[in-house]
Amino acid sequence: MATLTNTPLGTPRGKIDGYVYYNSKGKTIFRRSGKSGPQTPLQKANCQAMAVTMKLLKPMLKYINLGYGYQAKGTDKNPHNLATAYHKKHALKGEYPNIQVDYSKVILSVGDLSKIRDMQLQKVATGLQFTWDPKLNYKPEEYDDLVMIQLYYTCTKKADHFLNAAKRCDGTYFIEMDEEYLQAEIAVYTSVKSADGCRISDSSFLGMINEKAEIPEMTVKALEIKTKKEEKKKAKKELSDLKIKLAVVTTSYIQQLTEINAGTRTEDKAFITLEAEFLTLKCKMQGMPKAVKPDN
């Protein structure tokens, strides 16, 4: 990858003769446009890590633009670049193909402003109640700082942000919520920004609302094995029942077919129904999974 400043033809953009040109922070960057081959396990893990990171950050973009904006000033990075780099490296857990977010390590803002160190979060019947001591020993200019709150719904990957929730000196803030949202699993984060918007604190993770118990990996494998055994057992029983029913129907069908061929019985409606049932059962038998079919 390289950068261009001035060219006789102006500033290129797009794909030209095997190279891709684009603009970033006032710089024109170009790189070779390669052809991707089969992915290695490491590349697959990297792709999933990036996908999980993007899905996490997408609904929180407004919060991140404020949260990493102070850090991005004077660099050729934007807030989303910085947030992506941090979370992809530090806020994920697990191995491919089961990479997940570690919500306790998510950081939505980075700055030098004082945090609210004693904020408490309580779920009540109609919403979430936030409280803190407004009389702590903050600097005089910090009492008008604004509290920011981010709610991230882990199951739906959606988010609600409150960028000017309350002043530091208020000591309380209430978010009214519908029952549907209040019963969801929610990761809760908070930050503080200065009244002029020029400074921000590091974010704090206040915890999970309605946290679902995480099943250990060994337990997951044990459940998978148990499920497979139960499915195989069920399939074998279905095969056994099918064999018994087919044997009964086959005996009756052969007997009636013999009588029809001998002229002692007519091909009536009852026989046509029996024949249809016989053919259906044979098809079902042929379609049974090989894993549960009896050995010949």
C-alpha cells in the first residue's frame, strides 16, 4: 500500500489496472487488487472476529463517535477505526467458529475526564434507575459534565443511547422502558463528557441486566452428544415401528393381490387404498437414514 500526493491526471479513485485507489483523511491511498483464494483457518478466524466486532459497534456508532473522537483528533484515524482496532483485539472471547463478545471488556469512550466512580444501577418495574453521589470531590468545572448511557441488547444486537442523560451534579437518572425491552438481556455502559463536548471520560461497564447463564463448553459438547443419541434412538424406534407396520400391510396386500389374480376377489376401493398404503410405506423405508437401517 502507498499514498499519492499529486499526479498529472489529478486524483484517481476506484480500480485502475489491478490497483484500487481511495481517499482517507485527505490522502489518496492505492493498493494492489488481489484475488482471494481458499481461506486458511487463521483467515477464517480473523474474518469472524471482524464480523463480530462490526456487528457489536454498528448500533453504537453515535456513542463511539463521541467516545473515541477526542482520541482520534490529530491522527489519520477516525473514531470507528480506533474502536474497531481495540474491540477486535481485546473485547472478544472464544475460538473460531465460536468467537463472541466479552461485554465486560467493551470500552465505548477513552479520555481523561473523571469517571463517576459510585454509579449504581437498579432494575425496577417500569425501567432502569441510575444513582450516584453528586457531592464527591470533583473539580468545580466538572459538576456540569453530562452523563452518557448506552444500553446494548445482546440478543437482537440493537442499542439505545442517551448522550445527554443528566448532569454530574444531578445524582440520578431514570430510563422508562416497555416490558419487552426491560426483560431482554442488556449490557449497560456509561461515560461522562464535558459540557462543551471537548473532553470525555473512559467508559464504565455497569453490568448485565437479565444475564443468561453461560453454558460451559464441555457441557455444550455433552448436550450435543446426548441430543444425537436421543435422535438416533428415536430414529431406530421409528424404523422398528415402520418395519412392523410394513410387514402387516405387506401380508394383507399379497394375500388380496393373490386373490385378485386368482379371480376370487375384485380390485375394489379397499384394495386400492391398501396398495397405496403399501407403496407409501415402502418409500418411507427406502428413505430412512442409512445410520439407523438394519445391517443386511
